[in-house]
Amino acid sequence: MQEAVIQWKHASNTRIPYDLYTDPANAQREQERIYRGNVWNYLCLDSEIPQAGDYRTTFAGETPVIVVRDSDDEIYAFENRCAHRGALIALEKCGKADSFQCVYHAWSYNRQGDLTGVAFEKGVKGQGGMPASFCKEEHGPRKLRVAVYCGLVFGSFSEDVPSIEEYLGEEICERIERVLHKPVEVIGRFTQKLPNNWKLYFENVKDSYHASLLHMFFTTFELNRLSQKGGVIVDESGGHHVSYSMIDRSAKDESYREQAIRSDNERYRLKDPSLLAGFEEYADGVTLQILSVFPGLVLQQIQNCLAVRQVLPKGVASTELNWTYLGYADDTAEQRKVRLKQSNLIGPAGFISLEDGAVGGFVQRGIAGAGNLDAVVEMGGEHEGSSEGRATETSVRGFWKAYRKLMGQEAQA
């Protein structure tokens, strides 16, 4: 029987079928074609597992994964699933281990994911045990290829995925290096549950059009306006993007007020203006950079607030968003204080990102009866490339370009 595929009524990526956000069969296909397919999944930071035996548990899509550093100083990743009956091997989010043992039946694994021990493999007093034909080397959790770029650890189930540098492309690599050009430390974490499909959040990250319209804080305090100097970079695949802008307080901008847009409101003031009193950190003058790597990584610089976000699907209408706040290892005490204070800008209750936690749910609820209809993604035209302006949805269309190729939903000639 032929596999069911969502039907696109348009060849271009300007009309997005709402079924893509609600159809369970499509969600299952995503796990196979995307997360266990020809992509690099962001797993963790290498600074989170600095010593031999340090490990973290994470996910590639919905597949649980263990990431661990071995005594050869290499990082390994394998499915967090016992080869015996499928139980989780590691139960904690992080820790240190010489080896791993499943709590269910005590099958053991080394730090490279090899099955090394089966409890009572030879039986007891000559009875029971595994058959003589059983070979431990033929059993074990699935292993992922691992790549590390600028301290970001990626994993892939695919043998065909290109090198991480080729996968990212030159422009995205340069923009990652811009932020992660020296060692970082984790200075905070949050996990946020979103009541919407993962694609709605990942689109939102790429949507430079919405940022100064939805987020009143951005516009009121002039951190991000579409009239500011900036642009959008979209890689050749369409899946990765960068949106960036530069504050220019000398430029008078009445465009938001003229259109009576709610996000420009002079009534609001900060009781503690030092929240935005940061320090100049990058020579290029960019004060905001949002970067995404398909299918689930976001790297952000907002003022002096640095963070990575991991976007994970948890069913058709639920998403887990893991925030990891960063500082440079050589931060001064004053710089670290600024970063911690500015961490209030983002996260589940952040002055800026608060609305993002709600608006995806508004869409998920709004499209409940619209499965045969389409979203309109036409700001800036039909193209999916880079743009000097940010009043565009070009990087959203780029996302769908990459998505359709992996899912086999490209327009037929």
C-alpha cells in the first residue's frame, strides 16, 4: 500500500497546507524522513560533557539518545534504548559513568554504545541463559554519527549526510563562529512546553516579519524594528537561516505609529533601565542575531544575552523547547552580571519571548477545522533566498523548501 502523503495544492512554498501541523501519519513520517534521515540533529554542547564519562541524555526528534565522552576524548552518541526489551538505558538528564546498565534486566553497555554484558548469559546451574548462537556484537542500540562544530554537538542516523561544514554552508558557519568563537559556559537552563506542532515554533524563529509586530518589548525599546539596518541570510538548502539587525537610536521611525500597530507603545518604561545597559561585544555592530539550523537548533544573540534553543516534537500538537543560556568562559564578573540580567529577555516568561510561547498555541487552535486549507506565506514574494530587508517570509519559505525535499513532498514537474 502506498504511503499517504500530504497534498500540496501549490508548487511554490507560499501556501502551506494546515494538515501538515495536525496529521498524525505525517508526524510519524517526519520521524523517519527527517530526524532519523539525512540531517544533523543538535544534541548538546561539548562543554556540557568535558571529562571522560560525562554524559547527557537528549533526543533526536522523539528518539531518546545518550551523548557521552569516552576515555579517548571522543564523543559518542547512541539510542537510549536497551537492546533487550527496549527500556531506557540512562534515566538521568546528565551524570558520569564508567559504563551503563539497564535497570530492567541489567544488560550492560560501554561508553560507545556496545553491548558488553548480559546478566546470567550462561544461565544458572546449567539451566536457562541465552542460546549459544547469541552474539552480543550483533545487538545493541542504534549508533549515531557525531560531529562537533564550534562546541555544538550534532548527531545523525544517516550514513549519507554530508560533513557538518557542508551541511551548514559557508555563511551559516561564519555566523555560528561569530558567536561561538571562544569557549562558553552554561549559566542557566529552562525547559518549556509549547501547545503546538514543532513546525509552528521553528517557522516562528525564522519569521523576521513578526518579531517587531508581536513583541511589544522589541519595538517599544527599539531593540528590533523592521526599519533598522539588517537582513536575512538563507542557505542554499533553505533549511538554515540568520536574521540580524543593528540598533540605531538616532534614526527616527514613525512607521509603526502611523499604522497604529500595538507593539509601539510609549506608555511603557523600564523601572530598571540597566537591563538594557549592556556592553559592546562584536565589532560588526550587530545587536541581534537569530540563527537556526534545520531541523531543531536555534543560536541567539540578543544584546549580550547568548543562548541555544533545542526544538523537539512531542506528538502532533506539543513541542519541548530547551533553553540553554551561555556566557563566555573568560567573562569578567561585570559581564556575567549583564548576561544574567539580560537573560530575563528570553525564556518562558522573557520580556521578549513570552508571546512566542502563546502564539503557536493560538495557531494550533485556530486551524483545528481548516485541514483542507492553506496558510499564506507570501511576504517578500515567492523566493527562498537571502534578503536585505526583513519585512519578508523568505526564510519561512526556505524551511518548507528543505522540509518538502526530505519528506518527498516536492512539486512534481
